[in-house]
Amino acid sequence: MDLDTLKTTWKALDERLARIEALQAQANDLERARDAEARAKAGQLASHRALRPLAIGLGLQAIAGVVLATIAVAFWAKRMDAGAHFVVYGVLVQAYAVALIASAGHELSLIRRVRMTGAVLDMQGALAALRRWRETVGWVLGLAGGVIWVPLLLMGLAVLGFDVWTHRPSFIGWLGLWAVGGTAAVWAILRWAERHPRFGASMRANAAGQSVRRAELALADVRAFEAEGR
């Protein structure tokens, strides 16, 4: 074999080896892409499953709000001529029920945004919006719930035939003090939590709910896997 033939042969071998390496690189890229896609779909499915209990709970909250609003309207509508205080009881409870319905509806729409979004980064953004809403409105409804039990109790007593406003007005004052005092205590805890980041973060996580935290963790795993792939 002369020198020119040897050079030609080596050149052909080098070209063949380069083609094999290129094909292997393409195969590896394709495998990584398929793995990343499968991991993303698994993370999306896990986040959807994590949010399912929350969606069911919100549906029950909306139903409870509708039932409570119906009861409140029926209560004050039948007693408009019996006294303005009955109307006040019913309207306060009705307003709280409407807030429950509206909050549940908005949260369900946010959950739908998470489910309808395809990209993991977009899902994380939708989850962040859901978390912010729950952290804010959850405490607002909780504080309102610490007061709304008073007119709800007075409604129940009125249904049983006892008009507390007419016969024991001082009792309503005591109920109001208890409710306001409890709400003020919770508010003070929230203000204190703002000055203590670790405790505040724990409270915000509890307000967001376990379903949201699980969904966030599922998507965080996907993002970490994508970062390692780069």
C-alpha cells in the first residue's frame, strides 16, 4: 500500500468515525429530550394530582356558601317587619357567604390556569399567583370568620324563638367583645410574624395549603432536572 492510498484510507476512517460520533451525539440529545419531556409530563401530572384535593375542597366551599347565603336571605326576608336587627344578622351572614363563593370561584379559575398551562415555568407562575391569593384571602376570610359566628349564632337563636337583641342586649355586647378580642389577637400574631421571617414563612406556607406546596415541589423537581441537563 503506497502513501497516497494510506492517507485516503485514514481520511475515510476519520470521516466515518466523525459520522458515527455525530449520530451518537444526536441519539444522546434525542434521549435527553425524551427524558426531559417525560420528566416534565410526570411533574405536571403530579402537580395536577396534588391540586385535586384543593379543587374538591373549593367546590364544597362554594356549595356551603350557596347554602349559607340561601339560609341568610330566607331568614332576613321573612323578618323584615319584625326588626331591623334581624335584617342586619342575615345580611352580614349573606355577605360572608358571597365572599366564600367568590373566593372559591377565583381559586378554581387559578387552578384551571395551572392545568391548562403547558410549560413548567408558566405552571410555576400560575401556582405562585394561586399561593399569593390563598395567603392573602385565606387570612381575610379567617379573620372574618372569627366575627361572623356572632350574627350566625343570633340567627340560630332567633329561629328557635329567642330574640337576644330585645331580651338580652348586653349578651350581644359580650359576644361582640369576644369576637373582636379573638380577631385582634390573630391580627397581632400576623403583625408579629411580619417581623420574624422564619415564623412568617411558616404561617404563609400553612395559609397556602398542603396541596399547593406539593404541586410546587413536583414542579421544582422538574426544573432542577432541566437545570442539570444543561
